Amino acid sequence: MSWERVGNVVAFPVTPVMRKQGCIAKNRLAELRVLFVDDDPFMREITAEILSTMGVGHVLCASDGSEALGLVDDPITYPDVIICDIAMPNMDGIVLIRHLANRDFRGSMILLSGTSDRIIGAVADLVRRRGMRLLGAMVKPINPAMLEQLLSGSQHADSEVDAARLSQFNTILSGEELRRGLESGSVFITVQPKISTATREVVGAEALLRWRDSVRGTILPPAVVSSAEAHGLIDDLTLCIFREAVRSLAQFCAAGHSMSISVNLSVENLATLDLPERLLRIAAQEGADPRRVTLEVTESRLMGNLATSLEVLGRLSLAGFKLSMDDFGTGYSTLEKLKQLPFDELKVDRAFVSGATHDTVARTILRSCIELGHALGLTVVAEGIETGGDRDLLASLGCDEMQGYYFSRPMLPEEFLHWVKAFHEQPIGLR
Ligand code: C2E
Ligand code: MG
Ligand code: MG
């Protein structure tokens, strides 16, 4: 077998002969780009052989975390799945996981350990807590059948990986592009319904920003938000999204629905002392009631200047807005912040939701988050409901509201009311 060597990183092309060895039917695997990270050259060679024989289209190898990050940072080699040994010299698997989370890695991970499955359990927990998708974990030696089964689970992550590739590498917007885009209507919102667990009715929606670009297509939020933060335009972006969101809310309410709308804030918005007044003014102009607006702030980013954030959040709360701690569980000093800040809602990160039906650790975390939220008098929302099993589990755990692809992907506001009508026409048992 031949392969290409780039420094210490080896990329194994899959030859037609390998495909003929019983692996042709696996179109899915043929499209996958899998990165195997292990310091042992023998393991790398064997595993690359196994993956290739299985029909994986693009197999990349790296001998430690730094090399792996080099591949993640390159759009040509950005992997769909990383199979990672935990113990490695230089940068080990645990540090690699932190760096991947900082890069908002949207692919999936499989963990490998040469020793016991206790450490592997702890690291698996860490991957989920960092908000990444874990396909599974294995103690060496690699069992090819099990590996193939785990890889087949990466399927539903595809669109996200494509989006991440796009947003990470092709769409960093310049200040000029942002300014022009904000004026010319390149920014728009999609809305994703939130469902009450008790009544199975739609109680609101989350507004998620999109950027329409004539050359690059639709750009997803992280690239737009980080560009706006970098160019000092995050307040303009947030106010623009907020206006669209409350305008939609006013329309939903005018059509007779008792709904709320959630809008994501950047932590940087919380440094703007007159944010409450500005949001109130826009809500009034659009005819929306602030008490029907929930402002979501991502927990992991609530660090920095907590005093200023506290002042602004406190005044937003006094103004009648509801406050939600988004992506709960992915941050560091969660409990302390929950105590300090005037939140109304806790939104459990989808890392704990996906997989909780078959993973006892994720389920335990999920249950504790819900209990904690309720003990603090908060509404608990679970995001990332992808299956009927997720829905049933969350209902049995007493979660108040649910949101996720199982109910609907984000849609344009003008489609929303039709969707709500069709949803409510279904028998309750099916919702
Ligand atoms: P978020 O606020 O936690 O929003 C949920 C994200 O999860 C959305 O991604 C949504 O499309 C996705 N999602 C919903 N249901 C499912 C599901 O069942 N499975 C999976 N795998 N994903 C699901 P999106 O739209 O790409 O947004 C990503 C993040 O960008 C948001 O996470 C939020 O933190 C940020 N964001 C979005 N819109 C805005 C905005 O207007 N302002 C700011 N500052 N941030 C925003
Ligand atoms: Mg959110
Ligand atoms: Mg979230």
C-alpha cells in the first residue's frame, strides 16, 4: 500500500483494489474523512489499513495532538471524525479535546485507550461537556466491527461538518462587508420552535441568525458573530437580529398565538450599558411585549467582566425581558454564575441530550441539570432533541420545554405559523 507523507502526518489514499475487497457498498464511509491520532507508528499503520479496508474514503494519521490540530486547521484536511488515543506524549488527547472545543470542532470523536475503561469514561464525559459529538470509546486493540459500527453513527453530523468547514474557512467577513450587509438586508433570521413538554404545544421559537451572501451562500452564526465581535459591530448585529425577532413575535401574537421569542446575545453585548433601553425602544417600535422576549446568553462565555454583565443583565430583567443561560453544562463556574445572575431559564446543552437515551453518564448529567434548574425555580429547556426517544426521555425527566430537529429545523418566520398549524393538527401522542 502506498501513502502520502506530509511531515509526520500520513494520508492513506484508498485504492480501487481495497474498494473491491468487499467494501464497495459503503458509499457513506467512502465520503468520510477520518483522522487517526496515536503516537504508536504501528497502531497508526494497522488502523489506517483497517479503515481503508472498511471503505473509508480519506484516512489521515497524526502522531500527536499538535499534528492533529494542523489538519483540523486546514480546510482540505478538516476531518469528519477524529479517532484519538488518550495517552500521548507532547499533546495528549485531553489537551487536544480542549483545543478542538475552542475551535468549535463540528465533527465527531471516537476515543481510544490502551489502559482501563475508567479513564476513558471520564474523558468521554469531558468531550460531551465541551459540547462535542462523541460516537463512542474503545479500549485497545481496535475491534474493526465495532469501529465500523461507531463510524456509521457519524452520518447525521455531516451537514454540520460541511457548515463548519464553510464558516470556519471561507466566511470571515470584513468590517466593510458586515456594514454593507447589515444595511442591505444580508442578515436575516430563521426560527426554531420550542415545544411545551406538558401540553405538546408550541410555546415559542428561538431566532437564529443567518447571513445571505451572493457568492458564498448562507453563512452560519459563529462566523458572523465572531466577525462582528472582531470589527466592533456586534451591537449593530444583535440589534438588527433583535428587531427582526420582535417583529416576527408581534406577527405571531397578532395572529392569535400566545408565543414568546428567544434571541441570542453575545457576551460582548453585555458591556453596553444602555442595551436595555435600546432593546426596549426597538420592542416598542415593533409592537412587541418585552415579557415575551427571552434573551439567551451562552454560559461558557460568561466570564470576563462579571460586574458589568451583572448590571446589564439585572436591568434587562427589570425591563421585563426573560433571561436564559444557554448551552448549560459547557462552562466552568456554572453554579456560581447561576447564583449570581438573574436568570429565568436554563437551556441544557445538546451535548447532554444527544446520546442520553443510551448513555447512562449523559442521562445522569441531564437529570441533575433538570433537577438543579427546578430547584432554583428556573424553566428548563432541552435543545438538540433529535429522536422520539430523546423526546420521551426528556418528558420522563420532567424537562419543561424541548427544541430540536425532531420537531423542526430552523425555518423562515413566514413559514412558522403554517408549521405551527400543521403541528397542532397532529394527535398529541404523535407530537
Ligand atoms: P444555540 O443558541 O445553542 O442554538 C442552537 C443551535 O443548535 C442552532 O445552530 C440550531 O440550528 C442547532 N440545533 C437545533 N436543534 C438541533 C438538533 O436537534 N440537533 C443539532 N445537532 N443541532 C440543533 P445554529 O443556528 O448554527 O447556531 C449556532 C449558535 O450560534 C447558537 O447556538 C448561538 O450560540 C449562536 N447564534 C445563533 N444566532 C445568533 C445571534 O443572533 N446572535 C448571537 N450572538 N449568537 C447567535
Ligand atoms: Mg440559543
Ligand atoms: Mg444552545
